[in-house]
Amino acid sequence: MSNNNVMVKIRNLHKVFGQDLHVLDGIDLDVSVGEVVSILGPSGSGKSTLLRCINFLEEPTAGTIEVDGVAIKAGEKSKDHAAKILDIRKKTGMCFQAFNLFPHMTAIGNVMEGPVTVLGQTKKEATPYAEELLDWVGLSDKRDEFPARLSGGQQQRVAIARSLAMKPKIMLFDEPTSALDPELVGEVVDVMERLANEGMTIIAVTHEMHFARDVSSRVFIMDGGNWIEEGSPEEMFTNPKEERSKQFLAHIL
Amino acid sequence: MNQSNSIAGRGIPPEALAVLKQIDARRKNFSRNLRISLAILVLLMVVGLVVLGLDFKFMSKWIGFILTGLGFTLLVSVLAISLACVLAVIGALGRLSRNPIFNAMATLYVSLIRGTPLLVQVYMWYLALPQIGGALERLGLVGIQKYLTLPAIPAGIMALAVCYGAYMTETVRAGIQSIKIGQGEAAKALGMTGAQTMRRVIFPQALRVIIPPVSNEFIAMVKDSSLVSLMGVWELSFRAIKIGRRYFQSLEMLILVAAIYWVMCIVLQTVQERIEKHMARGERGENG
């Protein structure tokens, strides 16, 4: 049912909070394997909600979401609804603005948590890959530190390693650098860039210009719960067509 | 203060060192004076008791007999608190459950038990439950009465466990709700089920929050365990009151038993502090 080349397919996605707060207004989105997509837009435009709908941290109100061949229609009452959500979450890694590392576990404990609890590996089985990932994000020496002893940039890199430990097919980044001191942004973006270069499919909500312009293959600008326009980074940053895009870009560039 | 923690490259200037010394001295002075004050207060209490003409010989004669009741007190307390913890976790999950029946049961449990005196509940388990058994027997549940006729100690354990379980339900619920939403989201994003999220991420963090209030409950329960004396169990306070009355020396016996409870609670408090320190691992500020 799915084209091998399609990682994410979203059709007519709506999200309404409460009775009348219409945050997502009929979004369509196709992301191919290996694509790196940046989503930009003013705050309150629905970017984060869209990202959180993809792994069902928010339950969509209407529409369909398909991730790596697993399709879920909003509001469906099928028996395997919950199982399909778990399936999508296992295929998806997510990084949060607030990192959300587990404070009662060490760095390596955080990275092993998914494989141990979700995939049922023993700690011994999970350790080598977790160490490899910590090394890959440049934090081997922080292996046994608790998150409270790490800087924001280090915490976010552990969080990325934690997601990667589940061997996800796609990574979702929800403003991963917005809570960081400016001097720490680079180390996180660097890890994201290396991830992109290794062929990971990425959807990032970000205002980090280097990532949006030089790393992503496509840029979407969002406002009022739907796209204003999309295109290659060059098109979007040098020659946006829509007036609202121009206004928004003028603010952040 | 650890030198190797220094961020700035150059050494700390002498005038700053002098200030640090002052601060350190002030802190040490305070804790020394605090200890001296406490010692004086305790000494005053002892002196007061001597002035009152307390019969210490009488007390030392009976202390062994009273301490024999310690076993019952500890047995009842430990079993009741263990059971109460289990009830509290189930109760808290019920109070947070989106299943209306489970939620209603937990809500009713907390409301009913917190809304009635423990004294009444103790008698309920001991005296009224057999009557319920009799009624059920007449309704056709033959043989049930003997299971609902509890001896004094099990009845006391049940009463305390169910009562404290209700109070602790609210403590555990508040602890669970105090954990930031992002924690559960991060767990779910990894693919954890609700139960896994609770067991691996939420509950271990909530535990840290609820240890102090739960210890509080435990300390209160150790003392409330004296209520089993109502059912004729020869525990600590029952023995002290009996002897005090028989020899018209209630003051001595009451002070003695109060002191025993106090020592027990001081021990518990020390244990609590140890656990808290252990649980604080990973918190900012540990080891400075």
C-alpha cells in the first residue's frame, strides 16, 4: 500500500483543541526517504502540533497519517489503533525543545532505556550500541553523568542519542535549539547535520538558519494552521513568492 | 569546597577567602549552637522529671515487660504500611484513571475512609465484619463468616492499612501529577506503553517527591498502631496503661511508653533522611 520511497504521507490533517481552537487546517505533506525538511513559521502557527501529530503525542482530529507504511486514520475505532500508534512511535525518534531527558538515569541509562524497556534487550546487550551512540554525539566522557550535570547542548545531544538507540526510520526535531544558549546551538546543529548526511529522514521545526538553509532539502513556511508555501531553501530564502512569507522571513533573517 | 571545581583560572583573592571563612564559621557556629540548644532542652526535660519525683526504679522494673509489646507494634506497623503502600499505588492509579468505574471506586474509597474516624474503622473490622459475615451466610454464602471474623491483630492491620492507604492515595496521586508532562511524552515517543511509562519514568521520579510525606504517614501510623490495644492486644501502650493503673503510677508508665515511641520515630526519621539522600541522586546540587 505504500510507495517504497515514501516515509511520511499526511492527508487533510486537522487538529482542533477544545471545541473551537483550530490549530491545523487540512495539512498535506509528503516526505521521501532521506529527505530533510525544515518547517518555519511564526509562533502559534501549528508547527509543533503538526510534528506531535506525526507520532500521535497529539491525537489528530481528522485526516490520515502514514509513517513508513503504517497508516492511521484519525478517529478510527479499529482494534489495533493503539498497536499501530506504538508501531509508528518505534519508527520515529523525537527531540524536544526542553530535552526531556530522564533525570533519574545517567546519560547511558537514558540512551539504553528504549532498547531495554521497549525492545526487551538486556542492559548488557544494549550497552555497546548505546556507547557507540554517545561516542557519535561526542559525549563518551559523560557516560555516567546525570542530566543535571550536563549543559543544555550536552543534554540535547544525549536526547538525540536516546532517540537513535531505537534505530528510527525518521527523526522529528521540535525546536531542538530554541532553549539553548547561543554558543551551544552549534554543537547540536552539527549532530543534526551529520545525521542528515548519513541519510536520515528528518522533519525539523526550527529557526536555526544554517540548518534550514544549508542542510534541509526542502523548506516549508507555515501560518494559520496550513502551508503558506514550500520550496528549496534557495527559492524560499532568496525569492519567496507570498507576501506573508516575505514578512516572516524579514523578521528572522 | 573543592578547588578542582574552580571555573576561573586565577586563584581566589585573599579578601574573598576571608569572606568565605566568615560564612563557613557562621554556618558552623549555627549548627553547634543548635545542637547545644537541643541538648539543653532535653536536659531541662529530664531535670523536670526528676523534680517531679518520678519513680525511675519503678520504670526500670517494668521497662522489659513493656518492651515485650514492641514486637506487636512493629509487626502491625510494618505489615500495615506495606499493605497501605500497595493500596495507595492502586488508589492513585484509580484516581488518575480514565476508566469511570475504576476511578469511581478509588474516589469513593478515599472519600469514605478519610471521612470516618479510624477508631470507628478499627471496630468495624473487628466487631462489625463478623456480623456482615453472618448476614451473608443467611443470604446463602455458606462458610463465609469464619473468613470475615478476624482476630485482633489482622483486624488492626487491615484497619490501619486501609485507612492510611486512603490518605497515601492522595499523596501518591499528587506525586505522580507533579512530574512534568514532557517526561511522559519523551517515554511515549520512544514507544513505551502507558504502563511502561509509569513504571520506568513517572513512578521512580514521583517516588522522590512522595518519600517525605509517606514517611510522615508511617511515623503517624506507628503511633496509631496503639489503637489495636482497643481489641485487647498487649502492645506497647496497652501494657504501659495497664501497669500504670494497677500501681497508680500512670505518669511513669506514660512517660516511659512515650519515650519508647519517640525513640522509634527518631530512628524512622533517620532512615527517611538516608533514603531521601539516596533518591536525590541526579538532582542538581548534589555534592555541591
